[in-house]
Amino acid sequence: MAKDLFAAGVQPLHLAQARALIALVGFALIPGSWARPVTRFPLHKLIALGLSIALVTLTYYLAIDHLAVAVAIVLQYIAPVLVVLWAAAIARRHPTKVMLLALFASAIGVVFVSELPSESVDRLDLFGVAMGLLSALFFTTYTVLSEQMGATHGSLAALLRGFAVACCFWFAFQLPQGFPEMSWIPRTCRASHSWASAEP
């Protein structure tokens, strides 16, 4: 769907901004996300969570814009490997044999579900590959911070506030450039629905 939106004229940056806003509204409609945490959110972790939410989406969309979707998916889903490495190196939680087996199986599953073997990867766009790897890095940061803050403050409360920070970041970034109308006009949305009418 993102590919269709890009073809319709939507910029990856603007789609990342729209996704953050839509997610924020969605979480805000869930009553449990407004529950006050027992302890205050550490400000630096909340900002880091919000920025990782904003940038994981942007880098992933940039990867999709420059690569086949299958390749971009596989690059981003290096993140679980990075999470396990972080847990082993920083948190001193060494992976069990079952965890390593599950990690290997999930990686193989992503490769085949994304149909990567059928893709031509002989001439990859280096910028797209770099964005895919960055998206994996931001995905790792987002996963680790979500786990930490969700354990102490509740998952919904952490995500609502994280997406609020992401939206504030995008608003401040976009304000000098004006409102990205292309992301919100009905004509663009209709153009992106071509995938829905495709034959299975």
C-alpha cells in the first residue's frame, strides 16, 4: 500500500507523519491508554521512544521507496537479532537455545513470507539498503524502550505518550515547510486502493 501511495505522489516523510498522527488518535480512543502511571516517565527515555517511533517509520518507508518491499522487510526484521544481542551485551540476559532456534526460524519465515527468493537483488540501491538497516536499528531501540517503559508504566500509556512525542517532533519539523496536503486528499487515498482490487 505504501508503494501505491508513493506512486500517487505522497512523499515517504509525509506518510510517516500521517501514520504517527493516525496511530496517536487511535491510541487516544482507548481508555486504558490514559491511565496515570504509578511512577513518572523518565523524560529522556520518553523522548528517545518518541524519536525512535518517528524515525523507524521514516527509514522503513524510504527503504520501501528505493527497494523491493521484500528486501526492505527482511532488512528491518534484522531488529530481533539486534534485540537479542543488546540483551546479551547490555542487560546480561543470554539467549537460551530455544530462543536462538526461534530467532532463526522467524528470520527464515520472514525471508519466505516476503517472497525474497523471487526478488532480484543483484543491483540493490545502496541508499535503500542503508535506510533498511537504520530502520532495523530504530526498531531495536523502539522495542527495547517499549519493553522497559511498558513494564513499569503500562504498554498503552507508554505508546500513547511515545506517539505524542513523535507527532510533536514531526509537527515541529514540518511547520516551516507547510501542510503536506497530498497525504490527506481523497484522490490520493483512492489511488492507493489499487492493491485492494488486485487478483489474489
